[in-house]
Amino acid sequence: MRAAKVPVTAFLVLFATSVLAGTTLDFWHSYVHAQTHETNYSFHLSDYKRGLFWGSCGPSTKSLQWSFTFDLSGDGPVYTNRQVSISDDNGKPLNIVSGKVITDLK
């Protein structure tokens, strides 16, 4: 019995991944709004936990913690709260009271 515990323990130590947070920005793209003819920039910001997870679709190595979709209207690089729209991962728009977003396309 002890002989079986050593390989199993070694396997878990060598192949278990630590749960680290990872924030990703993807799907950055620009487009021209059909009604206002103004350039808009849109992107998706999300945060994942890393590790081994079992979800509804089976095993996975990451688990979504939160995500938001941003839409910036205008040429920027500074966008006021009136030029920014944010929606959560369910597509529900969020109310922005104040603040600004500053971008650097480099």
C-alpha cells in the first residue's frame, strides 16, 4: 500500500498547478459606428483562476472569475465617462458615474 502512495504523491506534486490569477485583454478592434460615423474601439477584459477545475463541460485548466466588455467612442486617447460604455459578462450595461479611460495604442 505504501508503494502506491509514493507514486501518487509524486504525481500530484509534479503535475498539480498552482491557482494563479490571470487577467486577459482580448478582441481589441476598431469600427465605425453606423449612425454617428464615429470611430469606436471595443475590447473584452476578463480574469481567470488557473488550476484544475471540473465544470459543466468537463475538466478545464481555467475558471472565469469576472469579465467586462468595453466600448470607447471617439479617437481618444482620453475617453470621458460619456464616451465609455461597459457591460458585464451577461451583456448587462453598467452605469458609469464618473472617471476616464486613457489608452496607449503602442
